[in-house]
Amino acid sequence: MKIGIIGATGYTGLELFRLLGQHPRRPEITVVTSRKEEGLALTSVFPALSGLANYDQLCYEAPDKKNLAGRADLFFLATPHGTAMELAPALLESGARVIDLSADFRLRESEVFGQWYQPHAAPELLAEAVYGLPELYAPEIKAARLVANPGCYPTSVILALAPFLKNGFMADDAPPIIADSCSGTSGAGRGATAGTSFCEVHDSFKAYKVVGHRHTPEIEQELSRLKGQSLTIAFTPHLLPLNRGILSTIYAVPSKGVQIDDLRDIYLKFYGSAPFVRVRPSGYEPQTSDVRGSNFCDLSLFYDQRAGLVKIVSAIDNLCRGASGQAVANMNLMSGWPEAEGLGLAPVRP
Amino acid sequence: MKIGIIGATGYTGLELFRLLGQHPRRPEITVVTSRKEEGLALTSVFPALSGLANYDQLCYEAPDKKNLAGRADLFFLATPHGTAMELAPALLESGARVIDLSADFRLRESEVFGQWYQPHAAPELLAEAVYGLPELYAPEIKAARLVANPGCYPTSVILALAPFLKNGFMADDAPPIIADSCSGTSGAGRGATAGTSFCEVHDSFKAYKVVGHRHTPEIEQELSRLKGQSLTIAFTPHLLPLNRGILSTIYAVPSKGVQIDDLRDIYLKFYGSAPFVRVRPSGYEPQTSDVRGSNFCDLSLFYDQRAGLVKIVSAIDNLCRGASGQAVANMNLMSGWPEAEGLGLAPVRP
Amino acid sequence: MKIGIIGATGYTGLELFRLLGQHPRRPEITVVTSRKEEGLALTSVFPALSGLANYDQLCYEAPDKKNLAGRADLFFLATPHGTAMELAPALLESGARVIDLSADFRLRESEVFGQWYQPHAAPELLAEAVYGLPELYAPEIKAARLVANPGCYPTSVILALAPFLKNGFMADDAPPIIADSCSGTSGAGRGATAGTSFCEVHDSFKAYKVVGHRHTPEIEQELSRLKGQSLTIAFTPHLLPLNRGILSTIYAVPSKGVQIDDLRDIYLKFYGSAPFVRVRPSGYEPQTSDVRGSNFCDLSLFYDQRAGLVKIVSAIDNLCRGASGQAVANMNLMSGWPEAEGLGLAPVRP
Amino acid sequence: MKIGIIGATGYTGLELFRLLGQHPRRPEITVVTSRKEEGLALTSVFPALSGLANYDQLCYEAPDKKNLAGRADLFFLATPHGTAMELAPALLESGARVIDLSADFRLRESEVFGQWYQPHAAPELLAEAVYGLPELYAPEIKAARLVANPGCYPTSVILALAPFLKNGFMADDAPPIIADSCSGTSGAGRGATAGTSFCEVHDSFKAYKVVGHRHTPEIEQELSRLKGQSLTIAFTPHLLPLNRGILSTIYAVPSKGVQIDDLRDIYLKFYGSAPFVRVRPSGYEPQTSDVRGSNFCDLSLFYDQRAGLVKIVSAIDNLCRGASGQAVANMNLMSGWPEAEGLGLAPVRP
């Protein structure tokens, strides 16, 4: 299997190299593109990768649609929002399959995409694109030409709530679910910005885009499908002074009489065969280091009896499970391989 | 003015030395106690303090009630919960005034204290103790013999909600207010524990005591007084990989028709003369580094129209505003000095 | 192949689980011991490992010599100094092979060990033990019953200097080589101590054991063998506020007329077939993140013409290359497998 | 006293605001300039400063030489290298005194400056400029019109070696002194660069500019003056994943028969009246957190008998003692105030 990575100078690209380099099926990376680093050797940009796979042989080229056709069976698009929808049609037409790590194909309706992002350049593909969350859409992913890899925050929130909503545990008159989420700084990308410079982030913590973060409609889309009716959430992202990790603390009012142990059983059943969701025992305090560098999503459930609320805490690695690890799981499914192939990496602790 | 610091080997004690050492009224520290470090020089335990004030002359002694009487006009109790209520009665009887940084005198009802902590050893003092939040209780603090210095999380949550509740902005049928709070690790104290060792905390983030943290009743007590009726909150603490700082993101359903700009005006009026609360302009994203090392509390207000929620974000330094800085402000008020005396320290950025 | 891990609650033990869990030869861990955690499930102590290999089935038992015999083909001793020399004789006698990650068998002479550590309990094994640095001792390691896995600092210093000393580049009248080394905090182990608590280490940097660190004789032993005559070094360790990584900056006066490019060629030749040493091109600034989580040692050479000094900078991950990764490489060699088997993990960046 | 701050958007500018805002002589900041932020309010760029001194009233203006004349008694130039030498002549001519925090006036010889930086635009001022290290040049600073505030690394190295060299402790045939220095990231400035973004620096450590860092000639100039003869050093800077702090570990071969306790006595005598140098007792392990946010320089001396080397470790806060704190000390001296006025801030621990 030949692989192309488009936009291979960011952190999701780098994480793809990490994961694909030790994948037992030995997919061969044949094309890597970057407008900015055109002509440079991959390992001069990422010296960490030297000595691994064929990485010392790879050079960046510009992402020219014509030159890409036929050179890979599967393309990962690790480009900024807005670029993937320009590239995907030609790549698909050339017969390749595409996993897009940007937001371009995550929303099913082009109007919604337009409201939150920009006018969509390939709206005809939105209906075809499969939302690449294996726990919910494995059969569709296997058959897909175009997979929209989920956002990092949405992955952490949707996995936390899927069994709850799917099984009707949300009270009918419940107030909006609240998702209070905190992400490591790699989620902001590799570009140098004042706000993500070391001295601004280190030893500090902040809320940002407190209202209106663009992951909101993606979360609502999937939660609404799970619940079977339209649903609004209150989502607040925060920036953590750490490299990798998202922790979401989610507040939901359950229907009356819900017992927390029953709820945990439902979660265990729902995720029984999922290799990457760990429903934790009572009292476990989720932490991002327990999933660092891995494709796991840890879930822990709590019932706050005094306030009448369920608190669900989920932890993922935003770069692995929240981006490139999930993309590799999707590649596995699309290739007929086991979902977990090459992703059984233990968390890196400490 | 002579000062005693009881339990002067923890981080709140250390922060008192930092603040008192540069206080323009030059309060003299005459007694420092520690059971564990009895006989040692203060600056051998805290070399950072060498060369400042009279700190190179101070030695730890054991906290013997009899020996303490008469040696200071004001005692700061920086001891663990349970110790202050043993010491305070004798110190008060000797004529000294007391600022207790532990939880021992924060709850007004001994039964509630008993439920969340342990049986109270000096319940007769609970009625007399003044809750040391200057923005709410300055007149009472000025006259107090015994001040219960607020907890760090409660300070961040109560200041964020006081104008909202006091002015009747909470909807009558509103669901419980949610306080999602994140604290730097100094809040866990200076003791060596497995959970707060560097490699466990660094580059990680976790929720802990997800249900039932002991700051809950303290927060509810004060919020209920502000609202004028009993109120329950859902409070979730988290541990941040940084030294100092608490950021609380608070979710409340407002009464209908509330405009966010009006609400901000109410906050500006409420805190108009408060030297340490900064009500931030629209769009400001609060961050703990903007208050690091200072006594400020930064507040920022947001309205999530889609979800119908007000989001209030507050940032403090847990050791300064959330503990020793607030204690010094209380000392100022008790001494007839301006509240801000010696506390006009700029945040330490970066 | 059956594996026993003795002292499996520390960070080197945890790293062994990470590496062995994805090793393609599927070594089976059959015994894990811990005095302190006897009876507990492995994944209750290390929840991060849940869902991997057979780790959810493993329970800690006490390290009883009698019970260990025959239950594994190879034992990793991840115990504190002083314990391995008590356990190793019986394990070897039972027919098992042993890789000791402590210092107990690293020094060839029992008197030297006695001077720096304590009287040796199994001095007869010192002559047999092989110093487990594959780049220098691969043939001996393959045949060894007992491998002394090198210390973390020594690994970083010896690899940096081996070609220099082996090829006679050190000036005859040169002053002592200086090794200024900085280690991440995981090198201090998993135990909770005041000095390694988060708030003491975070946002700080210190020198420690400035004179007399116990890795000094180990470094001198190996450097002297490389040079062919006795040699003294000045070694200064420092504590970094990060989890994993050692960077050593080494200062040596070369013999006259040495050209830095020639020296780099010598290094490239010396390490030509070594899978884990990356001799970096001119100007590369080594950083610990480029080897984080991997078994690589990055080396970069500089010539300071004004001062007449060669500066060699080496970077390793202290837990992987400096401990458990190297131990797995030794296991590979002892088992007749390629040295790099299961160790081709890309650095975890960011 | 009226103060102007030129280039007031960087970290040294920010630190000046922190220190001047609580200075008991209440110097009034009347002018703040920035090309980039012209027209913006100071506290919109640095919200942390809101509510302090007159900072909410200050706005950035462009640094126009003509407009600056007469508006301040003293100007701090916190500009990049190359700008100060353009501005200083006009400011001096207008009758103001100048403290330059850049490198422009630190080297006494314009040819040396030209070799390491660029041709000097105001060479006639080099002879007049006083090197602003109060422990060495207090009398000259008091009378100076133009003070060249020392570099951060040079401050840490020169203070560590001054008594050693001044008192003839360096062996005649000694090899070059080695200064292995590590700096927090604020030393790289506030600009956003790829190399100082959070995810590149956090949890990592690197050497940089391993040969040829531009602080080398500044260090050599001052050390040579202390020794009384020309001297070469080997200097290696490193980047620490922390905000503030420089730790220098310095290796020097002493003349024969030097006793470490005698040496410490010499240091104690040399710095006896210096308010900001703390010569630490035997065995103290210097750490940057012990000086964080303060103007102290901590010094600790060690003798490595086996290697025949003295190791001197110094710790400073690069932004305070290594830049703006030292600048304020110079302002104090130039104004006839005590050197330590307004600088008696305790280190911020943790």
C-alpha cells in the first residue's frame, strides 16, 4: 500500500510518520507535500525521524494535484481547513482514497459548514464523506472513499456521550449538556504565533473562544444523531500548558432514577468490542498522561447526587486518538485490516 | 505590629513571608512555628528567603500554646485542617487576633463542618468568625478577632458569582450552577506525595475528587447568602501542571432577557471600589499568568446565546489571592490600613 | 520466551512494560514482583497499561527467590541498588539469564564498588557480568548470563566519547574531560520525595551532587578502557523540569591539528552499523525531544577554535536508551534477535 | 523623576513595568514607545498590568527621537541590538540619562563590536558608556550619563568569577575557563518564532549556538579586566523549558593549594556589602527557583579534588537580575538612591 501525506509539516503529519513508521503492514509513504518546505528533505525538517522507515529518502514537493494522481493508494490530507476541499475531488477522481484530517468534510450540511467556516468548494462530496469515528461508523468507514477524520475535541466529547444519548438516558427537559474541554497546545498547530509561544503558555492556563468555537456544530451534529433529535451543547475550550492531551469534563442531567453503576454497565456493553475505549472503574480519575502517545480514550463516570448531574470525564491524546491515530485506525478499516493494527502502543508514562 | 506564623513550612507560610517581607508597614515577624522543623533556621528550610527582612534571624519552634501567648498581636494559622481549631481559642484568649488560613472556621454551622470534615473542637467560635472575603465582608473583618480566610477555589467561584446572585440574575427554575475549576499544584501543599510528584503532574491534566470536594459546602454557604436562598452547585476540581493559579469556568442559566453588557455593568459597579477585582472587557480571555504572583481576581463574562447560558471565567493566584495575599488584605483591614497596602505587586509575567 | 520483572513498580519497570508490550517476538511476562504492592493488579498501579498485552492479568507478588526459580527465562532486575546483588546469584543458579538495571554489576572491581556504594554481596559475579552497552560489547552481551545495564548518565557520556578516545584524539597532556549533564526528573525514580515534588522542580533548574555523583566511577571505568589508560573526569549532574531526557555537553581538549570534519567522519564510521546512534550533521543542535520515547542517542560535534576545545553534545531518553530500551536491546542480543527488534519506535514529538 | 521606556513591548520592558510600578520613589513613566503597537493602550497589550500605577493611562507611541527629547529624565532602551546606538546620542544630547538594555554599548572597542554584531553607529560613546554591573562599577554608574546594562549570561558568569580572578586564584597555565550556561526561554524575547513555540520547548532541553554566541566577547572583556590579562573562555548556552532563570556551571583550574573554604571566605568578603549576591554555604545546590522574580544572584562553590577543578554555580533570574532588575539598580545608583531601593522582592516560590 502506497501512502501520500499532503501538508506534511504540521504536528498531525509528524504524528502520522510516527505511527506509520512502525506499522506492521509496512505501508510505504511515497509522496509528502508542503508548499513552504518544497525541496527540503523530510528529516531536515523533522530530525527526530532520521533513521526510521524510508524517511531519510523523502523530500517535500509542492502539492500539485496533477502530480499526485496515481502515486498513492491513500492520501492523508493534513492541511489547514479550506485546502482539503480543493484537493479531495481530484484525488478521488484519480482512484485514490482519502482521509481528511481537516474539518472540510465533517459537517454533513454545506449551509452549516458555510455558517461556521466558509462556503464549501465541494458540497457534492459532503453526502458521501463518512465521519471517521470507528466506534460509531466502522461499517461505513470500511467502504468509504472519503473519510472525514473527526476533530480532537469532538472525539473526546462524542465518545463520552454516545452510550448515554443512544440509550435514552438524557432527561427530556434537560438543560443543555455542558462540555468543558481542555487541550494541550499541540492542538493549536506547529505555526509560530504569539499566543502559543512558550512563555505565554507555560505555567499558565486560559479559556479561549469561550463562545462559538467551530467544533461546536460538529459535536452537535453527532450528538443529535445519537439522541435522535436536535440538541444544543455549551462547549468551552481551554488551553493547557502541556504538549498532548484533551480532558473533557461533561455535565448532563440524566432521566430520573438512573443508577451510576447501571450506566457504567451500559458503557461497558456499548464499548465492549472497541479496542481503544477504556471504560474505567468507579473512582478512577482520568488523566491525560494515562493516554499520552496512545490511541486510547479513557472514560470515567460519576454521579453528583446533590446536584442531580452525571459527570463524564474523557481523556484522549489530541494528536493520536484525536487526529492521526484515529486516521490510521480508519486506514486500517478501509484496508480490511484490524482496526487496532499498529496502534497497540502503550501510553508514554511518564 | 508583631506577627506570628503558625505552621510556617508550607507554601501558604512561604507566601506570607514573601508578602510581609516587603510590606511598607514593616510588620515584624516574631514567632514562626513548625513541629517538624523545630530548631531549624527559617532560611535553611527556605533558602530563597535569605537576605530579606529579619528572616535570617528566625528559627522554628514547636507550636506550644503557652509559649505563643503575648508574643504577637496577630497570628496567621497556616496549619492543616483540624489544628487551627485547637490553637485558636488560647490565642484569642491571650488577646491576639487570628487569621486562620485553614478550613476550620469557614463554615458557619458546626454540623455542616462535621459532615464534611470532622467534629468541631471549638464550635462556639463559629458564630464569631468572620469569612474573610473583603469584597463581601470588609466592615466585619475590620472589627474581627477571628477571620476565617476563604479557600482558594471558593474565592474564585464566589467572586465570579457574587454580583450575579446578589442582583437576582439567576433564573428561578435554573438548574444547578456548575463550577468547573482547575488549580495549580501548589494548592495541594508542600508535602511529598506520589500524586504530586513532578513526573506524575508534569505534561498531564486530571480531574480529581470529581464529586464531593470539601470546598463545596463553603461555596454553597456563601452563594446561598448572596442569593438569599439555599442553592446547590456542581463543583469539579482539576489539577493543572503549573505552580500557581486557579481558573474557574462557571455556567449559570440567567433569568430571561439578560443582556451580557448590562451584566458586565452590574459587575463593574459591584466591584467599583474593590482594588483587586478586575472586571475585564468583552472578549478578554482570562488566564492565570495575568494574575500570577498578584492579589488580583480577573473576571470575564460571556453569553452563550445558543445554549442560553452565561459563562463566567475567573482567574486568581491560588497562593496569593486564594490564600496568603487575601490573608494580608485581611490583616490590613483588621489593622485599619488600606486593604491594598503592600499588595500592589504586579503579576509576574512571564 | 518468558520474562520476569523484579521491582516492577518504578519508572524503569513501567518503561519495560511499554516496550515489551509491543515487541514483535511477543515475549510473555510471567512474573512481576513488588514488595510494596504485593497482591495488587498491575493495571491498578499503572492504569495506563490496561488493555495491552496480558497486563490486565498480572498481579504483583513478593520477590521471593525460591518462587522465582524456573518461572522465567530472563529476569529484568529493576530494583534499587543493593537488591540486585542479593537476588542475581539464585536466579542465575536456577538457569535464568539476568539483566540488571541497577548499578550492582556495572563496576568491575569490588573495591571500587565498595568505595562508592556499599560492600558487594556477590563480588564473584563482577568478573562475569558484561557491561551492557551494545555499541561496545555486543559479542559479549550475546553470550552473557548476567548483563549490567549501563547507567543513564554513563550511556550519554560514553557514547559521546568512545570514538574520540578509542581513536587517540585526546591530547596527552589534556586537562580532565568535563561532562556537564542534565537529566529529566524521571531519573530520580517514582518515589515521592520533597525534592522531586512538582512545585519544587517545575519552572526551575538546579545542579545537584555537584561533586561525587556515583556515576563518576562507571564513566571513568569505561572511558579509561577506551583510551587504554586511566582517566579522570569532572562530572556534574543537573535536574531538568521535564520527564524524560538527558543532554550531556562534553568538553575535551583534542590533540593538535584535529579537524572537526575528520572527527565527524570517524564518528560516522565508528557508529556506522549501530542502529541507535545518530551522528548528526554539522550545526545540528541536539535536543532531548528529538529522542523522546525512543532508543536513539543523538551526537553532535563542535570545535571551539578560540578556546581550543571540542564540544560534544549527546541526547538520549534516560528511561528508554538510558535504561529499559537498552535493556531490551540487550535482551534481543542475548536471544539471538536483531538488536533493534521492537525498538524502532519514532521519537514522540511533540 | 520621569521615565521613558523605549521598546516597551518585550519582556524586559514588561519586567521594568513590574518593578517600577511598586518602586517606593514612585518614578513616573511618561513615555512608552513601540513601532508595532503605536496607538494601542499599554494595558491592552499587557492586561496583566491593568490597575497598577498609571499604566491604564499609558499609550504606545512611535519612537521618534524628536518627540522624546525633554519628556523624561531617564530613558530605558529595551530595544533590539542596533536600535539603541541610533537613539542614544539624541537622547543624551537632550540632557536625559540613558540605560541601554541591549548589547550596543557593552563592548568597549568598536572593532570587537563590529566583529560580533555590526558596524557601530556611535563609537564615540563606547568610551563613555559604563558597564552597569553594580558590584564592579558602582562609583562609575553613579556618575554615568550612559549605562550599558550587562547581558543576562554575562551577569551570571562574571559575578561567579570576579573574586576568583580578581584575587589571582586562576592557575597561570590553566586551560580556558568553561562556562556551561542554561537559560529560561524568556531570554529569547517575546517574538513568536518556530524555535520558541510552546511545543518545541516544553518537555525538552537543547544546546544552541554551541560555538560563537555573542555574549562571549562581553564575558571575556570583563573577565580579562578582572584577571588583569587577556583571557579566553569556552561558553555554551542551552535553552531551558522554563520562563525565567539562568544557571551557569563554571569550571576553572585553580592555582595549587587553594582550599575551598578559603575561597568561599574570599567570596564572602568580596560581596560583603553587595545587597544582591548571596554566597551560599557549603553544599547548597543552587536552583533558579530560589531567585525567581528577584534581583539576587546565588553563588555556590565546589572543589572537585579528583579532577583538580573548582566548580562555581551561579543562579539568577535572567529578566530581573539579568536585565530589568539590574537596570533599576543602575537607575537607583544614578539617582543617588540606595542600590536596593524597590528591589527587595522575595523570590516567587513556588
